[in-house]
Amino acid sequence: MADLRMRQAVLQALDDALAEDATVILLGEDIAEAGGAFKCTDGLLEKYGADRVIDTPISEMAFMGAALGAAVCGLRPVVEMMFVEFTGVALDALTTQAATMRYLSRGKFSAPMVMRASAGAGQGFGCQHSQMLDHWFRGTPGLKLCMPSGSRTAYGLLRAAIEDPDPVVVLEPRILYGEKEEFDLDRSLRLPIGTAEVARTGRDVTLVTAGAMVKIAKEAAERSKADIEIVDLLTLWPWDRRAVCGSVDRTRRLVTLEEAPRGTGWGGEVVSAIASDCFGSLCAPPHRITLPDAPVPYNGALEARYLPSPAYVAEQVDALFAAGRPPPPWWEKHS
């Protein structure tokens, strides 16, 4: 058994991948000598050398393009994007080129590359360094998108992503980097991309969530009057439609909990699909718990209000369970 913080689990996954496969290389700003802004690559330069753990210039466009070229030529690059927002200047190489490489080459080439990025709010980094921005990647055919919820899932998803034959984006909720989890660290651990997990069983409501919100959901379940089943998606695209539908068939109610504004969140796709596939099972309309359509506040008290708390999630679920209709979000109540 290992008791690791999530950043340590990421580091262990990268270490094991580098040790087992000579084609794996790492690229990113300050990942080598400094060990990464969040210490997820600490010590890897000394073990594997500057040819495989590469400090790049502050040019995301350049090193994302270099990773794409390396992937097409037979390597397995893992790019670290310090903050997910920095991907904006490098989206062309990732979404226009890497994601379409297999299609455009009629299967002759693929781009087995991974982009890791810290993402999410809760640490006072302000609106330009606290977004999730998963919608940048979910809308791109050819990309897979994963989001760990703790140390075990961070290790298993990253190992699977590095071995995938096509490009994968892994969004790591940075608020979880310091969170510890005890789990069986088997070097063969791989969490299949596209497969969700039931994080808590229940009979009254299916609460579908991902990333840092899984912990919030578990705490909310302890407060709620409803018996909540929690489904941890782990992969936002392609998401596990069968697992979610199977849970809703049992509980007959669906709630999504997203760290995303309502207008861009993944819950819209989940609700649409489940309303279509499982309409006959539902005894209440599906409900989404999201962030407001506003930038992430910098002020600590405002940021805490902006993010769903366990008490707020329990209140929303209980209202749906009792009344059979979705309650309004807090910002509509207080506007």
C-alpha cells in the first residue's frame, strides 16, 4: 500500500513510464531543474537526463508543436502545461493537428502524446489561472479527455494515457495535488480511458461528477436526506454513457455536479443523453449543479461562494428529491 499525495502519484506515474519505455519524454516549462511548478517532475532530470526531461522556453506554441513532431516520429511525449489557460496559444497543434493526424493520414500516422495541465479553482489564483476549460478539448473529435479525482486515479489514468495510441489531455485539479490517498500501488494499474467508477453506492439519486468535485459530492452525501450514488466519470470524453444510464435506471434521478460554468459544462451533454436513453426510468427532471456564468473571483470569500460547497450540493439534491423538480441555483435566488 502507498499513501501518496496526488502530485506524488503523478510523479510516480511519470517515473514508472520513463523507466519502462525509452520512447517516453517529458517537455514543459521548469519541469527539469526546478522539478515543476507543482513538483510533479521533481528528481526526474537527475534520473533520466536532459534528453528525456526537457526544460522548454516560455513558448507553449513551440513545445506543443515539438511534442507533436516527436509523437509522429515514434516518441511518446508528455507535455506539462503549467496552467491550463496557457494552452490557448498552443491549441492549433493539439486540436487541429494532433487530434486529426490519424484521420488525415488514413491511419498511416498517429500522435501518441499526452498533455497534462493543472486546472481548477479554490486556491486564490484569480480568474486567469483558475479555470477548468475542459470545453476547449471536449469538442474536438480525436482527443480524449481525463480528469483524476485523487492519487489512485491520477496514477492509473496517466499510465493509460501515456500508452494510448492517440492524443490524450489530462486535467489535474491542482487543489488536489496536496491531498493524500492510501491505495495499492501496483505498477500494472491502468484505469481504462472512457470508463467511469461508482465512488459511492446509493438508491435515491445518481450524482455524476468528476475531479475535485468528487470529494465535495462524498461530503454532501453524508449530509443529504437522500441516499446518493456517486459516479466519478474519470473521462470527460468519451464519457461512460452505459455506467451513468445503469445508475439512473436504479435510482431514477440524475444530478450532475460540475466545476464549470453552466453555459460550457459537460453536464449538458450528460443530461441530454440520459434524458434520451433513460427517459422511462426518470421520476424527476435531471438537474445540474454548476458554477455561475462568471469569471472565477480572486477574493477568497467570493471564490468560496462561487464554488459548490458540500452544504449547497446537499441542499440542491434534497430539494430535487423532495419536490421532484430542479431548484434554482443560488445566484438566481439572491439576484
